[in-house]
Amino acid sequence: MRVILTFLTCLCLLTGTARADLMSREALAERVIPPFLLGDPVNDKGVWTLENAGGQTAGYVFETEPLAPLPGFSGAPINVLVVLDLEGKFLDVQLISHNEPIFVSGLGEAPFHKFFEQYGGLSISDSIVVGTPYGEGASGSSLVYLDGVTKATASVRIAHESVMGAALAVAREKMQGIATSPPAYPDPEYSENLTWDDLVSQGIATRKQLSNAEINVLFAGTRWADDDPEASDYPDEAYLDLWIVDLGPQSIAKAALSDDTYEELQRFMEISDNDEPLLLIETARHGLVSEEFVRNTSPDWLSAEQDGLPVALRDADLFVELADGAPDGTAMILRTDRRLGFDPSRDWTLKVLALREHGVFQPEIGSVTIEVAHSTPERFFTRPVQIKPAPPWLEALRNRQTDMIVLAVFLTGLLVALAFKMNALAALPRFTPVRLAILAVVTGFIGWWGQGQLSIVTVIGTLRAAVEGGSFAFLLYDPFSLLIWAVTIAGFVAWGRGLFCGWLCPFGALQEFAHHLGRLLRVPQIDVPAAWDKRLKYLKYVVLAGLIAIAFIAPDQADKAAEVEPFKTAITTFFVREWYYVAYAVFWLVLGMVMFKGFCRYVCPLGAVMAIGGLLRGRDWIARRDECGSPCQLCRVKCQYGAIKRTGEIQYSECFQCLDCVTIHDDPKQCVPLILKERGSRQKVAAE
């Protein structure tokens, strides 16, 4: 045993795995959806620019594995292709590669691909979580929920963390202007008595003036320099006299608008509560829109940007009357949607297009852009408290809260019974039905309902993370199984492998049910000779060593190799798989009807791990007598696991804690030493 353990340790330390190669430009370009094109590489970590049809940068394309290599349950990262626009919105998210066992040969690839389709249109600024709203989170929450995949929630949570981690890494490096928190909105609780003069004196109303002479300077040197006679004849008169006021805060709106217009605006805002209304007043000759402008559309002479990104403007189609003291001119109210990233509390720029025509027939149009910077004091705004997603482990724990409570109660009861009431449990007249009832709970609740079947895949993933310096965070995504692992590992010290293999393994329970069914049907049993039994028990260590070698040498084949465990077929997918997987699992159950738990005893690589872990056992918990083994061999003969030596010593590495020998040991009607002792006592009394 120690030789095998040393071999496995050396194998883990000496073997490494090369990280998956980045996709070639050709392969990556095929995945970019038109009209976008793949641009140039940004760095050596798989980040590329995304170009629009005009060749301008429209975003970024990247793989998640080099940026956020979170290991999945196979120990290998899930690699995803992410396409972000310049505003941090997901344009496309595609699965590239993975080795998640539940999808490779369980549920199939389709549900995993469908999961990633949910990202389209979401932003990295959103608080995105996988799962369903918890408690009061169902209403009024800023969290965005992605539907998980039944039976694979832990895997998709790992995938989600990979996507968000990589996207935020790109945003921090290449998209410094992007807002990573929700934009401010007018504070409905804030009130301040203001007049138009106050708006002007405090800089709340921004004014931009441009004379005819100044506009001539902007057109100087172009063919349109002399195409505005009025500007040349009256150089000192105003060409543009523009005022900008943010009407979102009610105190500002009251100071800028008449009472009727203010009331109309408030009614409008009740319907369009995500819009920020912007008042523009122009008192000079330029005007605000052309004669061809159509109400309730985007203004043709006006545009805006913030942080280098465009801000969408649209006419609010409201009749505007201004407050007393406001300048007399052309006024209109534009609106922009805060949900698109506009933050009214920070600086933004209005761009005004000045046009001139050259020629009479089919004139050539020339233009210059006049920029007006505006900001509104932050005291008028408030920011929503951004709900940060709970850590993945906490979110997973919340989603399985009820299951975890039931599991904790069950495990506590089982541990108490085995630790303090073991002999009383084994002495029950109907011990076998009680044990089978417990195993039924293990199969139904822990296995089929809770998906708590432990697997060698988790062990190998943990070994890879340890050797490669990876993260063990993937273990936290399945708290239900993690609790079973914790109890199992703690049980190594008290009982060795027996706690899990004998009481907590759903597939092991199925095999035991198959055995009892075979006995009930009186199917002839195969009694493996002692010599062959001893040899075959080493087979599981060979299988374990082979799986570990494959995981490090040929990781792409690790999931297929792990199918030596029929757990996924029988427990995870309820036998709903390809026929050959089902046939394999059924084979072991049918064999269990004639050969007691053949898979568990001879082939199970997880059982090999449990046996190795059992070396931590600190006590011999099964009581023995001097007569055990010589002359009495009853326990050894009755032990269906072959875990008792001829000397009467318990071989704990093969003991499944079925308690049959404990029942015999404590029963004066079965235990030979007790029977002989009782017989001797009676003879002594008779002699006296």
C-alpha cells in the first residue's frame, strides 16, 4: 500500500500539463459574427481588437483561459470566447473548450452552449449571478440572474466566473473610460429653491457663445470660407448662443421651466423614468435643428459623448415654455437613457454641427463641430447602491440551503449512531432493514436528488490544482458534495474508508440493493477464491494510477477514462445516456446480484483513494477477542468483503463498515467464544 501511495505522489510531482494553445487567427476569425471582423492582436494573452465594417475599433475579442484560468471539476479551465463592445456590453459569448465531466459524457454539450447565449446584451457593469433570486432578491434588486443548468450548476458557475474575470481584466487594461458602477440619477429627496439667475451664477446652466467672426475662423482655409455672407458682413454678431441645462433634478427643472411645462415634464418622466432630460436654448442665428428635422427623433445637428463614448440623444417631443428670467430663444428638450451608460453627474460634451454649402446646383456640404462641455453638480444626484454578487460559494450555499440543512441533520445522526451507538445499532433485531433504509436515503436523497455522488474526477482535479499551483475554488461551487467530502475525510481518522464506502456512496448502496435482490431471487452466488480475491483487490490501485497518469499526460482523454466509474450514468443522469454507458452501469449492478459489490471491491478508483486515506485511521474500532481467528473463524467466513484475515485481524483498508462482524461479536447466540463461555458456565453450575 505504501509503495502505491509513494508511486502516486511521485507521479503527481513529476508530471505536468501544458496549457492549451491559443486559437489561431483563422480559427478565431471564423467565430466572429459579421458584420464585425477580427482586428489585430492586442497582447500575447489572446486579446484581439474587434473591427466594424469600416475598419474602426468596435471592441475586443478574447479567450478566457489565459486571463482567468479557473479550473473546472476536471482540473482543466473552461475556455470561452468573449466579444465585448467599447461600452463593455457582451456582443457574443461562445464556448471554445472544456473537460467538465457532466457535459462531456453526461448532459451533452447543448445545455452548456445554451447557457452562454444569455450574456448577449448584458454589461460587465451589471451585477450578474448564476441562479435564482433568493429571498427578497426577487423584487427591486439590481442583480441580473442567469439560468443555470440542472445537475451542472457548479460547472456553469465556474464558467461564469471565468467569463467575468477575463472581461473585467480586459476592461481594466483597455477600456479605462468605461463605467463599472451604475450611473447616478436625480435624487427625488433633494430640494433647493433656485431661480434662473441662480442656475447661471452657480454654473448649473452652461452657456456657449460663438460670433460670426469666430465661426469664420473655424472655416478658414476651406472651400466654404466665403460661403456665409452674413458672417462676413456682421462679424461681431452672434452666430451661436447656446444654453445647456440638465432638467433631471426637479429643483433645476422648476427654475428653468414654466409651471405648465414643468408639470408636463414630470408626467413624461413618470413614463420614461430612465431618461435624463436635457434643455437646450439657442438665441442666435444657428438654431438647434434643421428644417428637415422630424420631432421625436435624433437631432440632426446635435450629438453628445461621455468618456469618449457616444451618448444617444433623442427629442422628447415636449412643448417648452421657459421660466421668468430665462433667455428668449428656440428651446427643446432632448432625452438620453441612463441605462445606456450616461452618467449625468459627470462631465459630458455636446457637439454642435455647423454647416455651409458651396455651389448653387448640387452644392457641396462642409461642416465644423463646436464642442460644449457641461456638468451638473453632484449634489443633485444619488447613486443606487450596487449590490455586489455574493461570493460564488455563498451563492451556491444559498441555492442549496434546504438540502444542506437536511444533509447536515442526516450526517449528524449517522455519525452519532456510528460513533456512540454502533454496537446498539448492530444489535438491533432488524438491523438489516434499518441499514437498507439508510442506504435508500443515501441513494435517493444524497445521490439522485442532491447529486452528491463523490467521484474520482474531483480527486484528480484537486491533484492537478495542487501540482500546477492552481486554485481550489472549484470545490466551493458544490457545497453539498463538499460537506460529504469533509465528513468522509474526517471519517478516515475514526473509521478509515468504511464510513463513505459502507454508508455514504449512492452507487455502493445500489450494489448492495442488487445483492439483496439476488438473494431474494435465490440467484446462485459467485464466491471468489481467497487467492484471487487478494489479487483482484490490487486492481483498483492500478486503475487509480492509470487515471492520474492520463489526467497529466493526456488531459483531453481524462474524462473518457473516468467513465470507468459508472456513477455518472447511474446517479448523475438517472441512466439517461448513450446505451453503452447504461449497459456498463447495468452490468455492474447485475454482477452485484451474484458477486457481492464486485465493482467497489476490485475496480473502484475512488475506493482506492478512500483506502489510501484510511491510512490516517487512528484506532482499531472493531473489538476483537483472543479467540478471534483461533479457533473462531465465523466473522471471517461471514464477511462478504473479505476484510478479515485468518488471524482474526480486521483489514481496515478493505472494511466497508457493514457492522456484520460487530453483530456477531456482540451476539451470545452467534459468537463462538461467547457460546463456549456460556456453555462452560452452565457446566460449572451443574457440577456444583
